[in-house]
Amino acid sequence: MNESREETHFGFRKVPREEKATLVKGVFDSVASRYDLMNDLMSFGIHRLWKRFAVELAGVRAGQRVLDLAAGTGDLADRFAGLVGPEGQVVMTDINENMLRVGRDRMLDRGHAGNVQYAQVNAEQLPFPDNSFDCITIGFGLRNVTDKQKALEAMYAALRPGGRALVLEFSKPLHTPLQKIYDLYSFTLLPKIGKAVVNDEESYRYLAESIRVHPDQETLRGMMEQAGFERCDYHNLTGGVVAIHRGFKL
């Protein structure tokens, strides 16, 4: 087995593939309690608009089943629960137990009970039958997955024919001046915000690095097509800082 298969990126570092999930767990264990506050600070609140647009693109309707991977504190799951109604179902998942617990508490506080279920799940190994969901989403989580291609293939298998998957993720800014500003913010200001708010500079340095080694827009679209998705497209937001990729199982 060659080195590229034995190792993977954890930010800019190369680490053994089997260690990445544990390292990522440590990052989110550290930030779980103030994850929402940090999202607002990091994005100046714009993450709410990104997520709202992702929900619109998902086209979820009453009575459907939705799987939200890497659900975190439930921003997407909250919206989907309202859309599918009492006859539908949202399965809210995360690989990190602390994040899932925070998300579950938040969803219960918002009054979601009967149509939301929770599961600690690795996106690469989905414990659901094939053809189970009308929509599958993963918001700001794919870049933390060790084997992204395997995760996309698992998402495709779990979708029903006619279903669609959406990947909301940081991506590559379209213009050089924006890229330079973004780099300055990510590698200088973001870790300092992390240190001030959650006393954890290193986790937010990792998050900045993980964005830079994530596949760009065209590469990720190609990976979705390789996984079997059809009619794949993507929508750049905030100049390509974020992109929403969408693919269908026909």
C-alpha cells in the first residue's frame, strides 16, 4: 500500500488514516459547547444565510425522510423538521458524541420531538438500508471525513431513487484579492478568536487548514459524479468562500 493510501490530511499535517477520526473528535470535543457562538463570530452571521439557501435547494417536502450528516447543533435539521412535518422524519447524526448531545438538547428546546431521531454515525459507514432517504445533507462536515469518496458513495446508496444529496462546505474563492483577504483572516484572526472565546487556538487553526486541503468546486463535483450522482451542480456563495454541491439519484 503506498503512502497516499496510508496517510491523509489533518489540516496541513499528514497523519495515519486510522488516526484522523480521533484527532477530529478532539477538535469538536473542545469546541462543542460554544460551537454556535463561534459560527456567528467566524462568519459574521452569514452562515445562517448559507444554510437557508441550502435548505431551499434541498426542496424537502412534507412527509419525506431526511438524513442530516455531521449535523452539529442542528441548524439544518431544525429547518428540515419543520418542513417534513409530523408525517415525515429527520435523522440527525454526528460522529462526535458531544456535538450530537448539544444538538439534541437544542432540538428539544425548540420543540422537536416526534419527527426527529438521533444517531452517532460515521458518514463513511451509514447504518441505514439502501434507498432509505429522500434527501441527505452534510453541512461543513465533509472536509473532516477521512475518506470523502467513500462517504459520498454511502450517501448515494442510502438515497431513494429521485432523491438528492447536498454538500454545504467551504470551498475555493473565485478571485485572487478575495483569496488573499480570506487567507489573512483564516490564519491570523480566526485562531485568535478561537483562543479568546473557547481558549483553543489550535482547533481553529486546524479548521482553517482543513478548508485549504478540501477539494475545490470542480473536483468535488467530479467526486460526486464518480459516486453515481447525476445532474450534479454547485452554487458558489460569498464569492466561492462556500459552495453548495447537489446531486441526484435518478
